[in-house]
Amino acid sequence: MEITEVRIKLMADPHERLLAFCSVTFDQCFVIRDLKIIQGTKGAFVAMPSRKLTDRCPQCNMKNHLRSVFCNQCGAKLCDERAIKGDDGRAKLYADIAHPINSSCREMIQTRVIEAYADEQVKATEAGYVCTYDDYDEDRYATLADGMPAIAGRIEPAAETPAGPHVPQESPSAEAIDGDPPEFGAGVL
């Protein structure tokens, strides 16, 4: 397994603990997004993407985050000590969505991401810097209302058209853009 790409999104305030978000691509075929680079007491480290843990209200059975004091559905008061405690005695409020199974994999990811973070910090000081973290080919789809395509943060003029009444153009289907038909249920109600 090889890390083939790391994309970094630097945070605006370098004095905060959250330094950046990143995505890691493995073998040019599998990506994990929303890893966090956090400044810890011993230096920067990589935190895996996670989700808030929930439980159900005993009164209405609706899911609520473990820090919720009241049920979001029925308003019932919830018990304060609902979270499971970890080995360190702290409440477990989040669960990793994706994470390395062994320490060698964790080290590989950590080393590569921290190196990419350092490189991105240097790039961010250069004139014309553009963050590529959220740039997942969306420029193929972005078109302004006046027909001008918005490409990677730039607005480029549309092709010249003969003068005359404006006739709205039909936007291309997902099949025309991707070359494949949309999957069942993709944007269709």
C-alpha cells in the first residue's frame, strides 16, 4: 500500500490547535478525507476522521449526541453520565470512521501528512497560492448564471456567440459530463 496523494487545507489562524484538514489517497484508488492535523503538547499529530457518538432517548427513542442534556425530539431531560469511559477515565464521545490497524501504518500516514503539511505551509507563502484540498474536479460542473464557466477560482469569458435574443441553454446531463449514466437514485427523486 502506498500513499499517492496528500491534499492539505491550512486553517486561517495558526495559533489554534487545529492546524489543517487533509485528505490521503492510497494507491491512486482510495481516499480518506477530513483527517485533522492538530498541534499537541509534543508537536503536530494526525487525528483520523470521526463522528459524534449517540444514544437513544428512553422516552421517544430519538438519537441524541452523548453531550446532549435534553432530547432534541421530545425535550426530556437526559442522564449526564451516558458516555462510556475510556481507560484514562475520560468520556468516549467520538468514534473513528477510518483508522490504521497497526502502529507502522499510523506512522506511515503521520510522517507523510506532516511532511505534506510543511510543504503546504511553504507553498502558502508564494504568490498565486491556491489550496487544492476541496478541488475535486468541480470546475467541470461550475457555470455561472450568465453562462461563464468558473474554473478553479477564476472566471473565464464564455465563447463568443452571435448577437440576438438570449436563448437559455439546456445544461448537460450527468451522463454527458461523466460519460456514464447516473447511478440509481443519484439526484433523482
